[in-house]
Amino acid sequence: MDPRLLSSSAALRRESAALPGHTRAHNRALVLQMLYRGTPLSRADIARESGLTRVTVSDLVGDLLREGLIVERGIRPSNGPGKPAVLLEMARDNQQIVAIDLSGHDVFRAVLTNLDGEISEEVSIPSPGVTGDEAASLVDDLLEWALQLTTAPVLGVGIGVPGIVDRDQVVRRSISLDWTNRSLAPALSTRFGVPVSVANDANVAVLAEHSFASGGDDLLLVKIGRGVGGGLLLDGRPVLGSRLTAGEIGRVLVRPSAGSEAVALESLITAPTLRKQIEKAVIAGETADAALRRAGQVLGSALAPLITSLGLTSVVLTGPSEVIGDVLIDATREAVDASTADDVDHVDIHVTPLGPDIVLRGAAALVLSERLGIA
């Protein structure tokens, strides 16, 4: 798989030995993936389950032990003759990941995680209305602050950005941050001397859902924050498209009501906009739920064609808890059902169980994939 996970059409997880022509990196990632699952394995176990030769496994394991990525953890009891098997497992706390989320509408967040994506420390910087060079300066400050808290070598830095990120990890366009062709990853890596990986926030979030939650292989994740975007998996493969905009549902045209002029979905379904709609509804004597039901109907009408045409089995929503809840979900589901043929299986629509940390967890998963080739 291309080391830039989200620009690849390959499946997230490696399940077999490399074919002729594949690289040593594939087999290294395969061994790491097997140990990452959590069950200690011996060298012989790895060879048997992967199809790799014992010599190849021994060579790879030796390298991984020297790098501190795996450790020997005890001996498997044996009742028969022969040398007892030494068990291996991931050294999950030997290195740390810095994960950064720039998608919040009023704050930039950074956390430290271990290789399981478990968060140990968090720092944040208020960012209401901050854009352009000022936003980039805040990211520099945030990363510097986070790196000062590390207690182990840093495997890498992962960043989720609301915008289009190309295969060289340059932010081609971020409307909410007012960035165009900003070389975020190269600049940060050069300044701080650590590997930096950048991807669209929704694509990072769908990676978290797949890696750390119950997300399936055919999944659309809709992220509502500064803007509204979608991360897409089909058959377990991240989908970006040649223009890097697959899943970007914010530009889909919708009609807020019958006979009204069509507008972009992102002009109606963002966290700040939804809050304003709730305020207006309350002033007009309506309930907050009424505003959220209208928003859900609009969102469902935009999602229905995608769900049907792509054969999606699951749609996951993430965003601020005060707007992304049962009312919005139920209205979205009703609109999707009303726009879908009766013989089409109903799609599962729910809120992510990962809560507000989904982009941070996904940024950690991005680093794991790009640096170690595992998911």
C-alpha cells in the first residue's frame, strides 16, 4: 500500500504475505499488523499465519525488536519436546503520537497517544474566527506545546484539517481556515524535526471509525463542524477520487424547503449555522428540536442518492453533541427512507461512539498507517 494511506485504493489492513514484486515494507507491515491485533504470537505463529518463511520472519522480527516497536513477552508453556516458543507483542507505550484536530469551530486541539490511540495528555488553543497565517501560527504553537509534554520518542504527528489535502499533504484549499496551497506538513516537519502527516478531517475521522469503533467496510462518515464533509470507505478502501474530493458533500445542492432556491449543503449544515438556526427558532416561538428536524430533513435528502448509488451499509455522524443527537438523526433517517426505494435495504445511521475525539483518534491512526503500515 502506498505509505500515504488516504491517497491509496488499497485495503487498510494487510492480510497475506507479499507477492513477487512486493517490497520488504509490505511484509514488515504484515508482521506489525498481526501483532497489533493484541494476541502475543511466536515467530513460528507469524510464519504459519502469514505464509512468510521462518527466515524472513526472524529477520523482520530482529529489526523490529532493535527499533523498539515490539518486545519479547514471556514463553509459551509446552508439554512436548523442543525449545519453548518466545512470545512477541507490540511495544504499545514505547513511542508516542501527537494528534491534532484543526476542525473545531472555536478551538484547535492536540493530544498525545500511545500506539493504541489511547489519549494521555491534551492541550488546546482557542481559535474562534482565526484564519490564514494567524491560524498557521497557532498550529506551530500548539505542536510546540504538545511536543514539550512527550515522555517517549515521537513516532509521528497526525493532523486533521477541514479542507482538501493532496497526495503530497499540501492543503490545497481550506475555506474555513482560508488556506490555499499551504505546505503544512513539510513546514512543520522541517521546523520540529518529526514526521508529520496531514489529511482531510472527515477522511481522518472515517479512519478512526474503521480502526477504533464498529465501522464497516462500506461507510460514509459525515462530519459537522466548521463546515460539513464526508469521509468514504468502500470495500474497506479509502476513496478520494482523482480530484481528491470524493465524499465532500458540502457542495451538494439542496432545497431547504419546497419551491426554495437550491443552495450548497454547507451553507445550512455546519455547527455555527445550526446553532444560529436554533436561536432563530426559539426567538420565533419554536423549539430547538423543530430547527434540528428541518436540518435533518435537508441532510437526509442530500445523503439518500449517495447511499443508494454507492450501496452504503452505514452512515455515521459526528459533531457537537448539542446539535448531533437523536432529533437530527431521526429526521435524517426519515428523509433517507422517504427517498429510497422500498426494495433497498435500510442503511444504519447513527452517531459515532468516539465522541469529540474522533478526529484526534483518526489522526493517530493516520500516523500508524503511514509510519508503520498498520490499521
